[in-house]
Amino acid sequence: MEELPRIKISVRNLVEFILRSGDLDNRRSSSAEREAMQKGSKLHRKIQKQMDSTYQAEVSLNYEVSYEEFIICLEGRADGIIRVKDRVTIDEIKGVYLDLNSLDAPIEIHRAQAMCYAYMYGSTNGLETIDIQMTYGHLETEAVKRFTESFTLEQLAQWFHDLMQRYYIWARFQYERKKQRTDSMKDLQFPFSYRKGQRDLVSGVYRTITQKKQLFIQAPTGVGKTMSTIYPAVRAVGEGHGDKIFYLTAKTVTRTVAEEAFAILKEKGLSYKTLTITAKEKLCLCENMECNPESCPYAKGHYDRVNDAVYELLIKEDTYYREDIEEQAEKWQVCPYEMCLDIATWVDGIICDYNYVFDPNVRLRRFFGEGVKGEYLFLIDEAHNLVDRGRQMYSAVLYKEDFLEVRREVKAHSKKLEQQLKKCNHTFLQYKQECDTYEILPNIGPLAVQLMNVLGEMENFLETEHERELQKKILEFSFQVRHFLNMYDLADDNYVIYSERESRERFHITLYCVNPAANLQACLDKGISAVFFSATLLPIQYYRTLFSTREDDYAMYAVSPFERENLCLLLGRDVSSKYTRRGEREYRKIAEYINKMVSLKEGNYMVFFPSYRFLQDVYEVFRELYEGEHIQCLLQSSCMSEQAREEFLTAFEQERKGSLVSFCVMGGIFAEGIDLIGNRLIGACIIGTGIPQVSNEREILKTFYDEKGENGFDYAYRYPGMNKVLQSAGRVIRTQEDKGIILLLDERFLQQEYRRLFPREWEGYRICSGGDMETAAEEFW
């Protein structure tokens, strides 16, 4: 007889899901709850150690409930089991910030958790009666308050089976979903004819997943990297090598491409539920994002209705976009964002920003919380963006001036908090007096202790009623302090701690995560396999050291499907973007190059600059010399609205006589993630090597790698710069039919250090000067 499939769930997740009720209320932050969990673990251990020999701590419990189609496996761990003669008591310990004197009875979900453990233990051990004990410990004072209750096993059995019956419909949905999903994959084929090199890419991704490894892919434009990663991942799920796919992106436009890929596979017969997670502020149905029952009608009674809202949508649709979420939330009067996160639990594929997996403040706790793991497959698109994003997520900064401002705000309300803020400000002042521009700090232990004290007082302050704006300000500041302390706990050899004087006398202390690899890897280890891919992932070893701590990662270079003859790559030898060379003479030479490029063949061109200032200076010269009837100019500005961006791109669709020259910035909104196919763009000129401006943080980065025996300049400047160059150049050839010219203007491109970073598709470039550039371009066209 075939063994029934098993559906696993923890006792905690079961009771929190089935028995949740009431309002959604963010006035007590989820960060504070996480803090309570961390502190609570320490308090647990302390309380457990104080108990006598009748107390057995951390007892693992398992229990199976059999149904016709499947078996539900309940897992959990009782904080303690007390055996005194013939009486057994299940002890459930909870660390709280609540005033214990205001607690007249145990919190219902906590009680339910203890009752589950009591039934699981009592039925397994043949007990007729069993007690539960709720032990509440205050996280600041460590005071303890207990509630005890006795049950017959018969009472517990009736309650437990009612609970399981309520969960059964969800378990049945999960069982039927997986069965339907697996059946739909049996004959699923790749939906297109394989392009050159694409079959190898698909095989490489599939092999990586089945071997539970990580893969880095340099995938040139046009290789079809989205479908080449999603299809093998889906097949691997169908064969039991994973359960949930996370497709991670940095930009909204790449999210759309992933949605389209899943839609194509669904048209070919795939049964797969996919969800795109939209940011909370975009999903919010209220004018102000105040997630509490006093300010938001969707927060009031949210938990009373949300499970029904989720279940209805799950059985009705297979694809969940922003519009679907908003419509269902409006119908059921629930928070759309929280409902979206609940839907994520039950779908097969999630398309979302990097933050939802990696960011310690935003990541989805249900998948990536403490002690949580799953059979997740991570597909990380445009992975080059994860370098700066990773550093940003795991760094933290606090400003001295913020402590002064908050101190003034609370002075009339809390003497204790005011005093703690005063101490912190004084310590900041001492650091400021020792800092000229920036200073590396070997140790900030005393400040960290003061920050913990101030955080505790802010928590106490938030427990009492105050004017709403003041509460909001203190809550937001407590987030900053808590994040700083959490990152301080992570700080190791991959961090640099420094102080810095900014303009206008602003002073801050920063925990700078120079290499986020260990932190990112800790998140990826929650799953079983990860695939990083980008059209600009060179050199791959650089990215591997920043994303992964594994020694057995795979890497592959996907073959470009495009004909090399369709690309003309020219390197200008007699021009420079160096600061020391900038001036009227150099601007005229650059303008002349641009004019020659756009005059040889009418069409649409982009010119990319390292900064808005440089762009403006060259544009002024170009406009004076060349703009006219046959050349129209378009400028990217530093603060463009959504409408202005759309109008900018619409210009590339229009028919015109002569050429359109758009002046853009490397690393900006038009340098990545846009597709101007065919005649919509036939050339790009990239001015400069894209290296970031010199800054204290860049110099810290450079020194960090120099001290490790690496080339610090490469890590801090050259590699990030060349990535911008490659992204900008990648706008030109997007399909096999495209034909275009790329002009690189900076004598530094002739240096070996830069040319070794050129992708394979750039082999066969030509070096030219202002005098012979026309000849090379004419031969190409």
C-alpha cells in the first residue's frame, strides 16, 4: 500500500494561523516583537535553570493526525515538562514587555499552544489528566507571573480535534495543489526553440538545483535568461527537488518579465500559483499608512476576516497581481499587504524585490525567520544590483543631531528617557571632537550599552499614551536604534565602523558592511539552491566573494545568440573624462565624436555620462555647435516624474527626419532595464569608465581590500564603474535583428585593467581617433 503524503506544520504556526482574531495594530512594532523573541530566549534559559530536578527543559514533541488522503505531522517543542509524582504539567514560557500586573489571564494563542502540547504529550503517554502552566517573564525587570489550568484528556481531545478540523481544509488545499502542480509538469516542454547556448544554460540551472548548489551566470542580453532559469526551476520542483520558487529582482520592469515567463508556461499547461509582492506603501488603500484600528478601517477586525478572504482568492485564481490583491482586500475589508503576505504561504512561486528575502527589517519572517527553513529555490535576476543593496541592508547609521531633537521632544514627558538620550548625545559629542573628516573606530562598546538603555526607555515610553505625532516620532527613531544594535550584533571582520563629519555640521557613526556575503549566505541557506544571473556579472569571482561564502559554487558564461557582425564597437583613443582634463577643449572633442556618430546614419542614439554636471557641460557645447534641423536633443534630468520618464521613452517611438540624441547618466533610470528594440535605438556613446566619485566610504572600501591583499581600487572603483559601462552599452543590441554602434570615449579603456573586463561579445573592437572614427563607422553601416 502506497504511503500517504505528509504535511508538516509547527504547533505555533498552527494556532497562530487558525486562532488569530481581532485588529491589525502596528503601534507595537514587529521589530519590537523580534527583539522580545531574542531577549525572550535568554529569559527562557534563565527561568529554566532556576527550576529543580522535576523540570525537563526543551522537550521535542511530534504528533500525527491521519486522514484519508494525507497525514498532518505536528511538530513543536515544549519549553518545559514538570513531573511531580503522578501529575504532569506543560510549561509554556513567554517573554513580554507588558506590565504583568495588567495581565489577568493568559493570552489565548499562548494558552492554545500549551494545550496542543498537553494533548500531544498526554495522548502519547496515556494520561487521563494533565496541567498547563503559562509562565510570563518581563523582559526588562525579569519579574515572573504564572497561570495554571487543569484538563482531562477528553476535554483536550475534543478541543484539539476541532482545531485540526478547521485546519483540514487548508491541508487539503495544499495536498490537492501539489498533486495538480506535479501532474501538470509531466509533459511540460521548453516553450520556444532553443537559441544558441540556451539549452546549456537550462541544463546548468537544472543540474545546480538537483545538486543543491549555487550558480553564477554571466548571461549576455538576448540569451533569454528569465525563461532559461524559471523553466528548469519549475521542472526541478515537479521532480521533488524544491517546493517554492523565489524570483528576486531589483526593479519593477524585470518583475514584469518574470510574470510573462510564468504566464507563457501556464499557457502550455503548467498549473502553478504565482504571486507578485507589491510594496506596502503602494498597496495601502488609505491616504495615510497608519496600520491600526483607530486610523484604518481595514485594520479593524482584519484577523477575523483575512483567512476567509485568502481562501476564496486561492481557489478562484492562479495568478495574483496588485489589482487582484486590492480588489479582494476591498471586498473583505482587510489590509491588502498583510493579506498578500498570507497568500504567499500557499503559492508555488513568488516574484518580489530582494528585500523580502535579504533585508533584516523587511524579509518575510514566515519563510526566513529564526529557525525557519524550507525547500526554496532562489532565482536572483540582475544580480549585480545586489552588491550595493546588500551593503545597504546590513549597514546602519545614527546621527548625533537626531538624539538632540528627540531629547527636546520628550523632555516634558519622560525624565528617564531624556536622561538616557542626553548620555548618548554626550558620547557622540566625544566621538565628534576626535574626528576631523572621518575616523575608523575600533570599538564602540560603551555606546552600544547606552543605546540598549535608551531603546528600553523608548519601549517603556511607547507603552503609555502620548500625542500621536510624538508616538510616531519615537517609534521611528526606535526602529533606527534597534536596527543599529541588530547590525552591531552582526558586525565582524566584514564590517568597518567609522564616524564622519558631514556638511552643515551633521555628524554620524556608521556600521558599514563592506562585504555582505556572510549575511546574504545566511538567508540563502534557508533554502536549498540559488542562481545568480545578470548580463553584467564580470568578473564573476568579484561577485562570488560578495554574495557567497561557499567554496563549491558553480559559474558559467552563457553564449551570446547574436551575430558579432551586428555590433560595431569603437574605442576613442584621444579623449578623456578625467577631472584634470575637463574643460572647453575636451568637451568640444567629445561633442565632435557624438556628432560624427549620429550624423553618419539617421536614427536614435543615447549618450551616457558619469554625472549630471558633466552631461550639462557637454550638452551646452554640443547644442551650440550641432543641434539643429537634423539633430534633436533630449536630456535626462535628476528628478524625473513617472510621466516625464514615459514621455522621454515615447520620443524613441516617433518618426522623424534626422537623428535623436538623448543625453543620459550612467547608472540612471535609462541605463538599465529598458528595451528599445530595432530602430528605436541604433547607437550609444559611453563617456568615461563610470568609476564612482571619490568619497570617504569608497576610500574605506579601497583600504579594506588593500589590507586583505586584494586590489582595493578594483573593488571600490573599477568594477562598479565598468558595470555601469556594460549596462549602458547593453541598451543597443536587444534582439537578433538589432544592429548598432557602441562608442567608448576615454583613453583608459585602452588599458589592460579595463579591457580584461570586456565581455566576450566585445572581441574585435576597433581603436580610433576623432580623425578616423568616421571611416570605421561608415564601413560598419
